[in-house]
Amino acid sequence: MLSVQDNERITRTGPGTPMGEVFRRFWVPALLSSELADADAPPLRFLLLGERLIAFRDSDGRIGLLEEQCPHRHASLYWGRNEDAGLRCVYHGWKFGVDGTCLDMPAEPAGSRMKDGVRAVAYETHEAGGIIWAYLGPKDKIPPFPHFEWTLLPADHSMATKRLQVCNYLQNLEGELDTAHANFLHREFGENPVMPPPEVARKRFLIAETDFGMLSIGRSDLSDEVAYWRITPFHLPSFTLIPSAGETPYVFTGAVPLDDTHMWGFTVTWSPDRPLDEKELAAIRLDGVHGGVGPHVVVDPVTFRTEANLGNDYLIDRDLQRTGSFTGIPGTRVQDMAVQEDQDGPICLRHKEHLGTTDRGIVGARRLLLRLAEQLEQGIEPPQPQHADSYRIHSVAAEVPPAVDPIELWHSLQPVPAGTTTIEPAR
Amino acid sequence: MLSVQDNERITRTGPGTPMGEVFRRFWVPALLSSELADADAPPLRFLLLGERLIAFRDSDGRIGLLEEQCPHRHASLYWGRNEDAGLRCVYHGWKFGVDGTCLDMPAEPAGSRMKDGVRAVAYETHEAGGIIWAYLGPKDKIPPFPHFEWTLLPADHSMATKRLQVCNYLQNLEGELDTAHANFLHREFGENPVMPPPEVARKRFLIAETDFGMLSIGRSDLSDEVAYWRITPFHLPSFTLIPSAGETPYVFTGAVPLDDTHMWGFTVTWSPDRPLDEKELAAIRLDGVHGGVGPHVVVDPVTFRTEANLGNDYLIDRDLQRTGSFTGIPGTRVQDMAVQEDQDGPICLRHKEHLGTTDRGIVGARRLLLRLAEQLEQGIEPPQPQHADSYRIHSVAAEVPPAVDPIELWHSLQPVPAGTTTIEPAR
Amino acid sequence: MLSVQDNERITRTGPGTPMGEVFRRFWVPALLSSELADADAPPLRFLLLGERLIAFRDSDGRIGLLEEQCPHRHASLYWGRNEDAGLRCVYHGWKFGVDGTCLDMPAEPAGSRMKDGVRAVAYETHEAGGIIWAYLGPKDKIPPFPHFEWTLLPADHSMATKRLQVCNYLQNLEGELDTAHANFLHREFGENPVMPPPEVARKRFLIAETDFGMLSIGRSDLSDEVAYWRITPFHLPSFTLIPSAGETPYVFTGAVPLDDTHMWGFTVTWSPDRPLDEKELAAIRLDGVHGGVGPHVVVDPVTFRTEANLGNDYLIDRDLQRTGSFTGIPGTRVQDMAVQEDQDGPICLRHKEHLGTTDRGIVGARRLLLRLAEQLEQGIEPPQPQHADSYRIHSVAAEVPPAVDPIELWHSLQPVPAGTTTIEPAR
């Protein structure tokens, strides 16, 4: 459990909040590249970390990310004209470049210097892996862009999607770190027993802090000869890699606050060695509602809302829940949303929870985030990896002999040489 | 009028509020039995006294009434599996019995004792008269279940319905206690004069406190030989019996807070001596909107919202209002809702009202409720009747000679012998 | 910019607020006469300056404007019976005259004097120019009704319309006073350049305080021989006259708060000398959405909501925005609403704005309003014109030689003799 005060601190990410400042030290996914495909196309408006923003791609293909309101009298730049290397407010014609520079104030007197003194608030962006990333923190603290593996691969090796989830970011992040729930929430039993066998259901949990965040580690003793390890990397501030094995593509998830009760859920599936094949792409395009599987979900192209949602009870099928599915809710992503979007409502009251041994990864992530927030209030910046390649890592799902050490196992399965990532022993 | 402070005290019934504590010393209607008919059927979720609750009927037909959130990490038990004598959370498989006992934590290690230390908050229920009642107070203060007459009769002697009303409970309770309004709000004139004759419209009002609550008493002097008495029992905390005479069935109403701006309105019609006949049942099934009469109302089977509501101006017919109906609004229940759901909005600003002589019952009920709240804050429990049969009473509507004492009149028309109910003289 | 405190003061107009008290010293438009056309018709309910009100026209054609809630137990008088020179509450039959007098309390005892002690809050009204005006201030401070020219003309010389605008009144008032925006926001370029030529776009701005409020004055130097003046009178508390020239009809606008985030926008077009002709009426009836032009807009007859609104992005046409219209939004009024209804949301955060030279009229109006609020808190009543004819004025749009003084120009074009209006030199 968290105290009421710590729950407030960890869930609030607006400007000026302690956790909001932590988020403002990292690059975060903001938009899919496909949302802002064309130069001089109409601007987009959206929320990010509680800030109202406008994004536009200028005549030269550069991306501008500005505060939504024109600095003059705060008309929305969403109505603006995206023209000739800048975005022009329709109220009085003030025009801004992608860096926030005011390029024109056509109603001011000839010779006026006023435009030199006015800037739109503008944030840095970086386009990689089919996503437009944003950095909303102080200019002098900007970190190098992290080398997530999938951002370095050809475009056909990965696919990114985005959904709106109506809850605080932490409820999703905790779900991604919670390797115990998969045996229950996502269980489709059919011919199998309704409940998972104990050797599968019961796990031991470890954590290890790293320079990019943390590893959340679960172990099931499947037999005297076989231990099954699932290792979920947690990248700061709110990203995870879902455990994958062998030829299975890897999956990145990012929980990005729009505001404190709405988040973008980014999901990226990638294969390091080859293009995603048709079957893998179909699993992404067809979510559980439409007969597919996996962590992606089909959304409305404008609102990014899922078809199955709290308003329609996530299309729960109570008959199916009795006969073949633990939840009766279609698809793993929607199942996750059903338990995450209403934990006391959009912000879980963590002072009333009762954590078990399965929640070790969650506890570790909370402590790490709260420690970073407290340190930043004292002027201590969050640690950043010494090399952007520290983010170029894989998750692990592997069956190995019982004596294997999980950290050694994890290192042995990483795509880049040891040494770029520092990691504590698992505990 | 009430002070702003007293209005706050009397209208707020959430956990920890003074009036909420008073409500938590009484059995209150929670659901219709028909809402939870089958064993192992999907659970229901609803609000009661500001608490989010889940109800389910287990494999043995027992009713469980639990806090909605699983005590683990607060996923909603609404998604839960109602299976084999318990409700199982779909997030991690924790399972709870109807008494809140944790029956299974399948992901915890073998031999873990953790489940012995975790309970779901569970409330007592009692099923009677077609209604599932709940007691949300301290276990050691639970009163015997009251013997409302209709809860002791064969099922075909009564019929219970429920509606959602979008206002504070007190606005409905005051309306039920207000015997003066019927001559106006519910007047259908047709061939009669638009206004009721003065000897009908003008009443004198008395109150008498009892061990179950209060009697609200109105007298019209129809002539020198005939006094017409209407006696409305007010059962604590928020129940009334609408005055009835002779062969007419009796009517119970209960105003039960979901939260401070929404209430369940329960209405029960019963006949002590015989099954309700077809005509009586039709009057219940066909409300005013659909050509019937009486205090029941047709609702949406899922939301319990009435078809005529504030959003459509209660289907007011302004032509009919001129030619045959005091309000032009169809049916007595909808007429009541029209004046109750918007008295300054869902919570009436009672510091601005101007009470008349017709409001004596309302004043008496408020004073009683506020006194109980104040006493309970001082550790003095609300008085409970010495016998559950004190609730086995009737309302009165009778024309008698002027000299008859109303309390004696009331005693003479009760179904159980004198002595089970204590009552003060009317004043 | 304004301080956060001053922004609060100037935008809040509910009962008891400093600016609300200023508004309560002036006659304000409340309803179109057409909304309350017939005697004994059903009452209307609406908000004005944060107060819930009921209007009705009694049997003698008099208008009553009462607090919505019956003073008894606060049922809404909207359900009331408009009958025989009064409005009767349907709950208990209390009846009120247009002046708030209680005419009947039919359930009170014969001989009761209670009704002499109860009054409904009633406000003064005045019907003129197709509008029902209201005065919500202290009875002893009521000013003479102002002689707006169009209120003195035959009915066919003017036409008044009303729309709901979802923002604070000040955002609309500022827009009306802002003579610089028309060259941009309302620009339809077609064959012309996208941007207005500098000699049109660039203006100088002056203000002059008057006994009715202020003049907001803009000057463009079209050539060495021609200065173009636009003079916008600002009538207290929130009315303006849009600049007009020659035979063009004049236009009055009024921004009237329903509450602090919704306003009625009244617009009146009038011709002093003749009936409006068919073409002029068509321009009013057909707004920009429907192929017309000008400051009126077609609304839903019940809600007064415009068809193009924030919920549908004001029907913006991004192709048209590139090829022929500065905004791509249909019609001047909807264009104004697009920039006004979302300046940080419905209440602009004026502490973050950056004002330019074009905002001089806006700054002057804010200072005037804040000064009146501060003075009224000190007991100094707002100055009222010495003669109601001070409101009988015209706006100005005129091309004249450079040396002409704007105040002299303004005086020379007014319909009533000099002397009724005092005015400071422009500065």
C-alpha cells in the first residue's frame, strides 16, 4: 500500500508536480507518425502530461510541438493555418515556427520589435519507430534519445499502435509489471481446467534496479528440473517490455499520461531479425474483439477509444466466462483495461489495498518512482544511462535449469554486449 | 427552514457522516429480489449510502454483499466469476465467500497464510417482501429485522417496484410526509373546479413521535359532522406508509440514498387479507405515463430510470395542464418526481425556504433525524422498537366524527394488538 | 495581461460578486420578445447572471420575472400554471403576481396572514426593440431605460436574434471591441492575396471614455490622403456597436452572462430611416453556414445553440482554409465563436497573454470595468448618463482626410444633437 500522500505524488504528472517533473526528464511517446504524416497538413491538438498541445508538420517536414494557445490572446492554434514553414493563428495572423519563434505579427506597426519578444512555448520532438516522441522538460536537461531496439530497425520490422485508456498511467504500468495476472485474467481454458495448475500459478518474484529503471522478475518451478523465468524490463518513466521467447516478436508498452485520469497506451511489436510476417501483423490488426490475439487493440481512428470499453461492460460475455474464458471479455488488452480502468475509478486508492508476494515488481517500481521524485525536489536529477544503447534490450521468457541466476540469464539473452547496462543483483 | 449546516448534516449519508451513521443503524432496501434471482448468476454492482457494492447469489442461494473492489489491488469484483460458493476476482483469482472470507489466493506460495489475514468488506442481507435488504452498520449494533406487514405475507399479497430518482433522499421523504400537496400536485379536475374546495384544501397538522419514528397527521374539517384524517407513519430512517382506507391496498415507500444526489425509490403495494387482484396489479404495472394510476412507475429494466424525467420535462402536456390536470404531467409518481428532483437542483437549499402550517410533518421528521444524528455523535444509539412487530402497522385515511382523537383512531385501525408500539400524544 | 485576481474579478458576475454588482446597475437583454409572445402561455426558465429565473406573461400581457424556485419549498415554478394574472406553483398551489406578490396560499387556514409575509423575488423588466430587458439590481438604483436608437424605431426597422455562446461574456466583448481581427479572422481571399495588404492590416488605436462607456477607435492610413477610421462604442456593461458606414444598417451586440461560462449573444441589426429590406433580412436569416453573411447566426429554436460549434470543430473546411477563407469556418459569427469559446477553455487565463498595440480598446474596457467594480465596493455607484438619449448613438466606419479628429468625426455622425453625451479626448 501507499500512503494517501504518496499516492497523490506518484499519480499526478501535470506541470509543477513532483512526478510530473520526473516525467519531464525523459523522452515520451506523443503521437503515431501516421497521425502527422503530411507537410502543411492541419495541426493536431492533444493533451500530454496535463498540457494542451498542438503538433504540426511544416513545409520542410519538420515537426512543431507548441502550447495549444496562441501567446497573444490565447485563441487555439488548432484553427491555425499551417503554411510556408510556420503555423499562423487565425485570430490576428501571428505566425510561429516549429521552434516557437514568432515569424510575423502583421497588424503591428511597421518597424515594431514586439515579435522578437514573444515566443510560443515549443517542445523538442524526435521521430523514431513510427512514433513522434516529445521531451517536455528543461532544455538543458534533455537526454540523448534512447536506442530502443525497434527504433533502429527498418520500418517493416515493427508496428506501433496507440489506444486511449481512461485511467491514471500507473494502473496500466502496474499491470504491465505484474507477471502473475496473466495466468488468471488472460486464461482461456476451453478443454483445460478452469484454474491454472499450482506449479504454473505460483511464482516467486525478484527485482533488480538498473541504469534504465528496473527488472521485474518472476520464477515458476515447473518441475524439479525446470524453472520458468519471466523478466520484464521497466524503462523509466513508464515503459515496459512484455516477456517474449525465441522467435516470438518482442513487445514494448508505454503508459503516457494525457492527464491524471487518461493515458495513451502505446504498444509496439518488433522482430529484431526480419520483417513482421502476415500472421504477426494480423495478430496486431485483429484484436481480441475481432478474433485476434495479443496486446494490441483496434481503436476508433479519431478518438483512439476501444470498441469494448467501460460504457459497454467491455462486451463481457457471461456465458463464455462460464465455459471458456476466465473473464468472458474479448482479448488480452481489453481484459487488462477492464481491471485497470476502474480500480476505485480512474485513480486507485492504494492506501486500502492488500499486496501479496506477486506484487513485488509493483512495489519496486513505485519505490523507484517516488525516490526519483523526492530526489528531484532536492535538486538531484534522475540518473540517466551512460549510453543510449542501455535501452537496446530484450525481455526474457525462458525455461532453464533451476540453478541458473536470473541476471546472468538476462545478460546472456541481450542483443548488445555486456557493459552498456549496469544492474544490481536480483533481490 | 434549516441552517446551511443542518442541511448539510441531514442530506449527507456517505460513510462517516453523522446522518450516514444514523442510516447505518437500520435495515434498508437495497435490491429487488428479482434483480438477483439465480444462484451463480453474474454479480450486480450498485451504490448504497455512497458505497460501491457488489451483490451475488452463491451456489447455495445465499446472498453476498461486498465492497465492489477486491481488497488486493482494487479491481472491480463486478467482472468476477460467481462459482462454487464464492466470487472470484478475475485479476489474480482471489476468491471470497458471502461473508467476505477469502477462500483462495491461487498465486500465493503453497502454505501461505496470507488469505487468513484478508477479508472483503461484507454486509448483512435479509430477503423479505420481494426485496433484498442490507445493514451497513457495525456488526454489534444490528437490529432485528422489522416485521413490516407485507414482509410476512404470501408473495401474491404484495408487489414491490423500484425507481431511480435523481435527487437527495430527503426531498422524496419530505414529499411522502407532505399530506397537503396531494390536493394540488395530483389534482385531475376535468369536470370539477380547477382548485380544490377550501374544506378539502385546508388541513390542520399534528405530529406524534413513536418508537419506530413518527406519525404525520393531517385533518380536514369536511363539515361540522365529518373530520377527515390522514395519518402517514414515518419509519426510521426514510420509509413512509401512504394513507389508505378500507379495502384499498396499503402502500410503503422507501427513499434509499445511492449517494447524496441519487436515490432508489422503493414502492410496495400490499393487501393484508388476500392476493392483489388483476385491477390492482394493472394499476401498478401501468403507471401514469401508460394510462394507469398510483405511486408505482414504469422504469427501464436496467437503469431503473423513468421514461418521463427531467431531461424531457417529464413529458408535460401544457394543453392538458390547462384543461384537466393541475400539472399536465402524467401520473402521481412522475408528478412527485417533477417537484422533488429539482428543488434548487438535487439538494434543496433549505435555508431559503418559507414553511407554512402544512409543513409540520416535514419539520418534525427533520428534527427527529437531526436529533438522532447529534445523539449518535455523542455515543447515544438511535432508539429501536422493543419488538420487531412495532413496524407491523397501517396508515390511516378515515372520515370520523370531529371529536375522535387521532392517536386513538390510529391505534383502533392497527393489525396488531396495542402495546407493541409506544406513541406520544399528537401535538 | 491581468493578474489572476483581476481576471477572477472581471469574469465573475454571479450574485454578490464585485462585477456581478456592476452588471446589476444596468438594464440587460434577457429574452427575445418572440420567446414570450402570448399571455398565459407556459413560463420560460433560464439563467441570467448566475440566477435561475422564470419569465411569464400574465393574463394582462404583463411580464413577470421571478426566481425559479417557489419561496415555499423551492419546487420549480417552471411547472407552474400561468393563470388569471399570476403564476401558480403546482406543488401546493401558491400563486404569485408579476411583482412577486403572493396572491394565494390555498392550503393555509382561513384567515391566515402568512401570504402577506412571503414574496417571490421579482425583477423589473422592460420590453423594447424586440427584446425583454431585465434589471437585477437594487430597486432604488434602477436607471432610466436607455434610448438605444433601435428601441425607438418601428418594429420593421430592426431585427434582433440571440445565440448561446459557451464562454465567459468577456471573451465575446473583447472580440467585439477588437477591430484588428476582422482583417484576419474574417478574411475571405479568393482572388485576393491570402494576407491583407499592410496598409489595411496595420492600424493605430485610441480610446476615449464617455458617459455611457467608451469608444474603441482604430485608424488605418490607406494612403497619404485617406485615413480609415473605425469607431466602436462600448456601452456599459457589455454592449457594443459594430462599425457601419453609409446606408449599411447598424449592428448592436450584447454579451449577457447566463453564468460565468455561458452567455447569451444578442445581435440587433437596424436601419434608422427605413424598414430593413429583403436582402438585409436574408443576410440575417441565412448565416454563414447557410450561405449568408454577417454577425447573426442560425440557432436551434429551443437551445439557441449554433449548428457549427466546438463539438463539431465549427464545421471547419481545411481545403477551403487553404484556397479561399482564412479560417475555413463558415460565417463571421461562427468564426468569432471558434476563437472566443476556447481561449484556454471558457475562461481565458489572462495572466499568460501577450497584448499588442491592437489590444488598446480591450485594455481600456477592462480597466473601466475593474474600476467600476472597485468603486462600487467602496460605495461609489457607476456613473449613469445624464440622459437616456446618450445611448442613442451610431458607430462609425469612414474614410476621411488624415487631419480629421476622430472624436469630432464621431460627433458629426451622431443622430442626436451634441451635448447629450460627454466624451473625453481620444488617447
